[in-house]
Amino acid sequence: MKALSLIEAKKLAEENNGKEELNEFFKKFINIDQKKADSLRKDLEALDNHKIKSDQIAKIIDFLPSDASDVNKIFTEVTLDENEIKQITSIVGKYN
């Protein structure tokens, strides 16, 4: 089972007759639409980096990190080098 970003969780809730209260919750935290989130996930998966797991991709989609400090907050169990961080922030920058 893959980890879900907030936008993916919202879509799942809507498909299963999610309540309006959930939609209000999601609106507070989601900063990207579903189509962009799907594209962002595909772009991050295309890096084919074994250090980047599905749950971390979900957090990248949720938080849209803009710099190395933000990226490092997501990757607490592994250390990314400067190039890997630049790849992530460059990809995220296309969706911000």
C-alpha cells in the first residue's frame, strides 16, 4: 500500500462520499490540485532514487518544500546529497 498525500486522501474521501467537514479540513492544508499532484508524484518517482520512498513523496506533495532545509525535514532517516536535494526542489518548483 502506498502512502497518500493529503490531496490523494481528499480524492479518496470524495469517491467514498466523504463528509463536508473533511473537505473543509483538506482545504486548510492542500496547496496543489489533483492533476498537479499526480504529475509531481510521477516526476519524483522518475528520479528512480532508492532513498526516496512513497511516504516521503507523499510528504513532498503535502509540504511542497522550497529549499534544502524543508527537504531535510522530510528525509530524517536518510541523508540526501546536495544534488538530490536540488533535483527535488527543482521538480517541486515547477508545481508551486
